[in-house]
Amino acid sequence: MVQGVIEKNKKTCGCPPQDYELCEHFINAFQVIGKKWNGLIISSLCDTKYMRFKDLARCISSCSDRVLVERLKELEKEKIVKRSVNGETKIISYGLTKKGAELKPVFDQIHHWADRWV
């Protein structure tokens, strides 16, 4: 029964059928959003248009500034987060790209699940 479910899921996600392996797309997605702090960064940005670095750092106080900078750069490289510089004030802020914003319903469901079960 489990094998049939896995095969069915593989067909719907576009991965070629293999014996009991996770879909490559799923693995790649979790390597990005499952990396420590990335989920919290994305979640923090889901409900705001833009956040300044200091505001993100305050939201995720357990993460060092150095690691937060690294994660933001990685999420920029993945085109999930965009960095903006205000032309007049030179204030740097971060927001989600269209690709990143499409994760909002996923994170809303995780929040719902956590409220219920954690």
C-alpha cells in the first residue's frame, strides 16, 4: 500500500518513478526552506511587505547577525528573498519575491498545525 502511494505521489510531482525514494524536487525544496533559520526568516517576511535587517534580527533573536546575513544571501540567491535599498535614505530592507510569497499558504498551514499540535 505504501509503495502505491509513493508511486502515485511521484507521478503527480513530475519526478521519474523510482523504488522508494523521495522526489528530487521535494528534497531540493527542503534543503532550502528546511535549513536552520530559513523557515523563520521566510515566515517573518510573509506578513510584511519589507523588513529592515534590525527588525528581522529582533524577530529571530536566537540567530546571530552573521548567520542571518548568510541566510539572507542564500535566500536571495534562491530568489525567495529580495534586498532593496531606498535611493534617498540608503536604508536596506528585505521582502519576499513572488516565488517566496507563494510559500505563504504553506507557512500559514505550518502555523495552524503548530497551534494545534505543538
